[in-house]
Amino acid sequence: MSETATAPDATYNAQKSMDEIVALCKRRGFVYPASEIYGGINGFWDYGPLGVQLKNNIRDSWWRAMVECPPIGPDGDPLQIVGLDSAIVQNPKAWVASGHVGGFNDPMADCKACKSRFRADHLLALELIFPESDQHFLICGIGEPEEIIEKNKKRIDKLSKGQAGQGFTLSGFNEYTKLNESGRSEFVCPECGEKGSLTEPREFNLMFETFVGAIRDDDAKAYLRPETAQGIFLNYKNVLDTMRVRVPFGVAQVGKAFRNEVTPRNFVFRSREFEQMEMEFFCHPDDAGQWKEYWKEKRMEWYRSLGLSADNLIFREHDKDELSHYAKDGYGTVDIEYKWPFTAPGYGELEGIAHRCDFDLNAHSKANNPDSNADLSYFDQELQVRLQNEGVEKDEIKRRSRYIPHVIEPAAGLTRATLAVICEAFTPTPERKGSKYILKFAPHLAPIKAGIYPLVNKDGLPEVAKKLYLDLRNKFTCEYDAKQAIGKRYARMDEIGTPYCFTVDSDTLSDNTVTVRERDTGEQSRIAIDEVERFLSEKIGR
Ligand code: ATP
């Protein structure tokens, strides 16, 4: 958490075009559609040379903030957090115990006419009532009620056939199904406008199935993990037994997760294969509420350190009807939400900070699960000593010193965070010659930190520039390029978000200085060639 980046100009995100962002990501080697030459595959994306570099930088920043240099706890000491890299495929019994086989479902509705598929709980339904003919219709859509009405103006006119109608809005899955069950209304597909073509919402399990071994029967069925968290719970005892950690402590993991999402959309925001950065923080049940508050603040600070502006970030407590299967009454989840170009002026989830209670450890404990052979309770020696000193009775000490820890889980999406960083950095520059856009990445996240150029590819300049490049590349990701006009080379660097370029020209040969060009302002100044490394270290914070 040492890096504090200056936020790029918080150009109002609603004015940023996702089409332009997606096109820039493709054109400049950040993100490509997976299997593009075969027409792509919905919900899967490949990260190109610059995309993987950016994503790795965000991952490394998280790993550093969690594992290598965890934050200081309320007692003034650094927290204990260790890393893990568990398998993607685990024993399928683990997913039964975790509740994913039985309950990791999203409701989906299909249009029988145009074959579009929708997350039923994302649909907002606007009921139109025509008292004259006692007719009801449900116009469905995604977004604000006004937008849905505006988008469906023609359909509404057609349905009303000149009758005066009354309309009111409904939101949420419950009302949606209730009206459907009442049989009074007919759904109108948000995509093709066909009446009565939407199916009842059906539960759809999001886990990808596979088979382990040569025989493809039910006994060989396994799952690709839908979250990295369970690998941590499965290794909780291993970590306790092999590492010198005591409650409270955390285990962090970064890795791929797979969800057969009903409607993958908004570029990499909701994809079927994505990466998560999750940390399970095991603590005493009585302290869980305070730890949740602690992690809320720390996680928000981290997003700010990526250069996301405070205006674009909010906390949102989950409503009661959104609570996860593991949440008990009174314990909830708070999301950190970002103002995406496709949600603005609204916000969408970036990370969830959940109080998972003792749900997962209980579920994997032999006390509750005949398939498990592990006792996952925790004996708290420090608490025992404290209670003894307080003169608490023996049996009471025994009872209170052994417990199942509660868990606070900051669960972030690495690929989603990468998209947020790209959206924030994306800055159209109609006034600037050469580049149409700048990606104003915080310098420590930029895929390439510096471009090293000879002004012209002759007169002894390439040799000097090459030497500078070879010296710097041990410490910073740099690029040497001797071709094209210098303006074109700068423009490319602006579009991929390189914060600094250093240019060797004929003056360098006599006075040992180079031109520094800054990405955000386009300003140029001169510094001694020997100062370049120190300059970059200061600016990039390494
Ligand atoms: P959502 O409500 O958006 O479906 P979720 O609440 O199910 O997300 P979690 O299970 O809490 O998500 O997962 C933690 C994080 O993983 C999310 O905050 C998000 O950043 C990321 N994530 C979840 N699903 C996806 C996905 N399909 N594509 C990309 N990232 C995802």
C-alpha cells in the first residue's frame, strides 16, 4: 500500500465510450476476443502482450499489499497473511459441502422467439395496465425505468392500440415471478419485443463440469472452481499446522475462476473465465464486525492507490434479499462499486467484502460432514491464558478457548480491476496531435515505464540510446525503438500509457543530456543521461 498514485483527470465516466475502449484494447494489444479467428467464444477473452503486463502489475500490487507487506493491524503490528496457490479442480465433495453444487445458481429466462438469454434477477419489469380491455403487459429491460420506457416507446404505442394506459415499475426477481405466476401479464422480450415469448425463470448452475480420468460417468464428475476461496478453506488446517500463524491471520490467493454466466457482457466485466484475488481472514467471532470495518477501509485505500478516483468509488451494503448462502442474520456483505462507463451515473461491483461467518469451515468439518476427516476448530492458547488470568472457571475456559473462527473475505476480481484501471485511464485527446487517446495509468501500473529513443536512426545516436536502454531494462520495463518519426513513436506510447519517453539527440553527444517527454502533458525538458534511472525510480516509486 505504499504506492499512492495521482488520480488521472476524473473525466466523467459516462462520457467514455465502451466501444472506443474495447477497440483501443484490441488495437494496442491489451485484450483480444478468445478464438477470434473462429468467430470468438462468448464470455472468454485473451490478454495480449500489454494486457498481461498490466494485469500482472495489478496482481503484484495486490500480492504486495496482502502477503509481502500486509497492512499494520490495530495493535500496531503488521497482520499475518500468507499466500497459497491451490488446484483449480478439487474433490467434488468439497463443492457439495460449500453449497455450490446445490445452490450456486442464477435464475435465467430465455426468449423462445429470438433465443436471447437474460439473468432474470437483472431484469426490471415495467407493467402496463390497460383498464379498458383489462390487459397487462410486462415490458422488460435492463437499466433505469426511464431508459426502458424510452427504448420501448414504439412497442408501448403498438400494444396500447390507442387506449389510455397506466404503468408502474417493478424491480427484482420476486415481483417478476409473482406477476408471471398470476398469469395476468405477458412478458415482452427486451431484445425482439415478442409478446409472451420469455420462459419462466429457471435456476441455472454456474459451475463448469469436467471429468477426471478415463471414464466419463457420474463418479468421475468434477468441477472447475467457481471461486478461489474454497481452496483456502480446504487448506486452512495445513496452513495452521505448517506455518507460525495464529488467529487472527489471513490466507491470500490469486487465480482463475470459472462461471458459466447466463449473460456474459460488458467486455471482461462479466466473463466465464476470469481471475480473482481473494483473501480469507480468520478471526475470533466476537471481533469479526471490527475486522470487516478494518478491511473495508484498507481495500478502498488500495483501489485509490491504483489511481481510481474517489468520485468513481462507493461502498454499497447488500440488501437483505441479496444475502449469500453463508450469511447469517445480521452479518452482511459490503461491495466496493465503481462508476463504469456502462453503469454511469450508477455503479457496479468491483469487490465484495463478506462476513462469511463460520459457514465454510463448519461445512468442511468432520463434526458436520461425514465425508470430511478434519477437525477445523481452533484452540486459542492466548485466549485460554487470558481467561485463566481473569479467574474464569475451568469448564468455561475450555468451552470458550476452542471455536471455529469467523471469516472476513475481501474478494476482488483481478480482471475486473484491470478493466476499471483501463476505464479510468482512458482519456480522449481530440486536441492533441498524433494520439486520439491517452491511457493515463498510474506510473507503477503502466505496462511499459519508459520509451528510449534515438531522435534519428543514424549519426551515433542509436548507440547511445541503446546503451541507456540496456542499463535501464534491468530495473524498469522499457522499450527501445529507432524507427518512425518521433511524434509517431510518442503517440503510440501515449495510447499504451507509457508515462515517460527519453530521447537522445545530437546535443546528447556534446552535453550528455536527454529529452524527457511526459505522457500526460506532452511537456519536454532535459536531464542528464546519468540522472534518468534516479528520475524514473522517483516517479515510479521503486
Ligand atoms: P456479480 O454480482 O457481479 O455476479 P458476485 O457477487 O457473484 O459478482 P463474488 O462471488 O463476490 O462476485 O466474486 C468476487 C469478485 O470476483 C467480484 O467482485 C468480481 O470482481 C469478480 N467476479 C465475479 N464474477 C465475475 C465474472 N463473471 N467475471 C469477472 N469477474 C467476476
